[in-house]
Amino acid sequence: MNYLSTRGNAPQQTFLQILLGGLAPDGGLYLPEAYPHFETADLAALRGMDYRQLAFAVLSRLATDIPAADLKALVDKTYTTAAYSHGRPDSDFSQITPVRRLEEGVYLLELSNGPTLAFKDMAMQLLGNLFEYALEQAGQDINILGATSGDTGSAAEYAMRGKRNVRVFMLSPEHGMTPFQQAQMYSLQDANIFNIAVRGVFDDCQDIVKAAANDLEFKGKYRLGAVNSINWGRIAAQVIYYFKAYFAVSASDTQPVDFAVPSGNFGNVCAGHIARMMGLPIRKLIVATNENDVLDEFFRSGVYRPRGAAETLHTSSPSMDISKASNFERFIFDLTGRDAAQVAGLWRAVEGGASFDLNATGQFDRVRDFGFVSGSSTHADRLQTIRMAWERYATMIDTHTADGLKVGLEQREAGVALVCLETALPAKFEETIVEAIGRKPERPAGLEAIESLPRRVVAMDADADAIKAYIARHADD
């Protein structure tokens, strides 16, 4: 399996060759040259597999340059009950991603039972082990540069802390996360973890990461890698749980299923798109946004109009306070029939502050062929949905999951199973949970007073050159 860039001006490479780098040299994102496809008979064989077996079956189609025995060992090391047992006491942690029935035909896919209580752990724990494996194979070290709006940072740091030959430089908006989210990251004292609180919004952080990645001289000299969802390894790992959930809620290998996905950076729902392209019978992918509704606007109108920092709102689902969806380029590449030249032109416009409209080319009409619909949610909607889930389902959900459930129920159709992806545990968003239902969410053992722990973080302006200089000073620590 070789991988190509969405912008068409980079050499094709294998899974391990692209794993550590993130962006392609031409600024594009990597995708398989052709999606491997599971036929109906293949799905029947997958149906009875546990999570580790399923992960191996999916990843072995995507990471063909990792020997089977090594890949199996990496998968078995990653997906253990011990690692994914931080959720609700009545969950079946042996399933790794348990499915909770809310009512007839409506399910919650629990993706938040990992060490940082967020769905990012599902991919990041594997990525940490893959990085360590790849670096040992190559005899190299790496400096990971990432940006987070809440959960990616802590998931990456918990996955990479103490790893040999790895340092993590994580940018986060100074005021864009909850106290719990900040504490998860900033309280880590590991010498290979560097937290930088940026005076700005998430999109400023993301722009700095891209600027550093596109400075090929700097990237090469300081051995920069990426763990944001621009990294194909992240997306590949997330594909697995769509297969697992599908088999959990369906009775046959041709039954259509809908998925409702809270989305800011488009990585989580992009994995669903990949799963669908690989043959999983997903009927609809329901994209749920918060008030930062760039993606909802596109799926309703065909116009992709990223907002500037001044227009990006701080909301009670902060991990989705994103106005430039990094992974959206992957979907547009497929939507345009893999026209790399067109994609490169569209993103030149986006990076110059412009928008684009796919109605003029007639390509927006194809969105429904790919199963995409969308909707948005407000703070009032979140409160109402959290309250409804608690009263009707006796299930406490976080703010982002509430966005997904609200939009998913709006788009639900009779006779089709609806799976809503849980993206975090409510403990991470205590203030809004209290506002919604008047009680604090329970916290897993050991996290009761995390906000009071000592912190290790530096604050910096949203200045790419200054942050690159900071990385240069610490790149060999």
C-alpha cells in the first residue's frame, strides 16, 4: 500500500514512511492510493472478531510494510482492557469500545474510556507505540509538534510520555480549554513533554503547526513529526471503531447504519468516510458542529468559508471551537474525484483567507452520494440534550457528545440504527454539566483534584518564529 498527497506534488510513500511526518512535503495530506475494500464475505469474517483481531484485520490492509507479527504485537500491546477501563462502572471494558443502548435503534459508542477520558485515546495510544517502533527501526529520534483545542494534546502527551526518542511540543489556546483539560496537560512533569499556552485561539495554534511543517528546512533539521489528525496513522486507527460499532448494532452484513459524529477538525468523521469507502455499509454520516458551524454551512450550502480568529467563538464544547478543519481536505480530494490540482488550488485560496464554492462546478451534488448530512447545536441545545439524556436514558453525557446526539436525533430515520459517537466523559466539562442537571459528574479514581497539581507550561504569543525558536532550544533536551 502506497500513499499519495492530496495536492499531487509529493512522491508516493509507504505507511511507515509517512507515519512520522504528518503533512506531505507539498503541504497536502496523505491518503491511500486506492482504498482497500472489504466485500460482504469479508465483513462476515470480521463480524465475530474482538477489538484486537478487528484492528489487526483493518490495519494490515493499510500498513502493509509492517511485518504481520510486529503489527499484531503492537495492536495487542495497545488495546487492553486495563488501558481502556476509565469509563462508567457498568460498561463492558473488555469490548474496548462498548456500545450502550439508549433506546430502540439509538446507541452511544463509548470511545472515552482511555487514560485521558476522550476518544483521541483510541488512536493516540496506538500512535505512541507505532512511533516508538518506527523510531527504533530507523535509529532516529523525533520532535512532535501539535496543536490542541482540548483533548488531542492530553491524549498525545499521555501516549508519548516517557517514550524513547520522542519529545512533544504541544500548543493550546491560553483560554480555550476547561480547567480539567488544562490540568490534564499542564500537570505532566515528564521531561519529554513541553506545553505551550498560546495567546490566541486554536486556529492560531494550528496555523503555527502548519507553518513549521511547511518550512521544510526547519522540519528536517529538527526532525518534526505530527500527532494531530493530519497524521494518517490517527485516521487509520479511528477507522477500526466504526467497524466494531457497526457489527455491534447490525444483524446482517448489508444492513445500513447511520453515525452521528461531533466534529470540529473533521478527523473523527473523516475516519467514518474512510470506513465507508472501505466497504462498511454506512448509510449516513451526520456531521454535528457547535456554534462554529463552518462544516455545517458547507454541507448545507456547498460553500467552505473558514472564519478568522475574531469570528471563532468560545463555546461550552471547546474541542470543536475550530474554524479551519484540517482533515476536510481529505474529503474534498475524494469529492472532486481525486483531482489533486483542483484541491491544491482550493487550499491556496483557503490559506490566503478566501473561501470556495463547489456549486459552480457541480461537485457539491456528490455530497449526498458520500452519505453526508449535517446540523449544528448551541449552548442552550447542549443543556437541553444533556438534561434529556440524564432524565430519559439515565446516562450522563459531555457537551460535545450532546451536540452529536442532538443533531443525530434530528436526522434519525425510522428503521435505521443510529450510533452516536461519544467523544469525552462528562467529568472533563463539569461546569456545564452542573448547569444542565445540577450535579457534578463523577471522576475516575486519581483525578479528583487534578486542577490543584503543580503545572509545567510556558505562555507565548501566537508568533510562529518565536515558537520555532523555542523548539530549536529544546529539540535535543
